[in-house]
Amino acid sequence: MTDEAQSQRSRRRGVVGFLSEDADGNVRLKFDDVMTEDSTTWEKAFPYTSMSFNAQRFRSTELSPEELASIGLVILARLSSTVSDPGDPT
């Protein structure tokens, strides 16, 4: 295994979620892929995914089962993309 491949394997990857509020009464839930080598300094690795919800419904957790499933699917997809393929030699 090359030094670069070893360095890539030692990096930890994750997903960070955060909110921003729009002027029209919606909140945008965003997810960034991040990585770190030392668990103290995280860097943005990939562009974010965002989803928009009515702010009042979001705050009161009155989202539909479909909306909740969609949030879970986005998080799962982002996290699964951070895991190396066991068949990949790098």
C-alpha cells in the first residue's frame, strides 16, 4: 500500500448537519461531508446536500413519515459514501 493510500485510510470521515433559515419562513437542512486526520480539525470534503422545510413544522417536529425517511436516507447515503469498498486495494 502506498503512503498516499495509507494516509487516505487514516482519515476519518463524517457528515455534519446544520440549519439556515430563509426569509420566507422555511429552514434549510444542510449536510456537509467532512474529514479529519486527528479528530480535532474537520475539513469540508464534499459539497452539501440540502432540504427545505416549513420552519414551524420543523421546529415542532411535525414532519411527515416521508419527510423523516428522506432525511434519514440522505444521512445514510452520505455516511455510506465515506466507507471504503472492502474489495478496493487502495
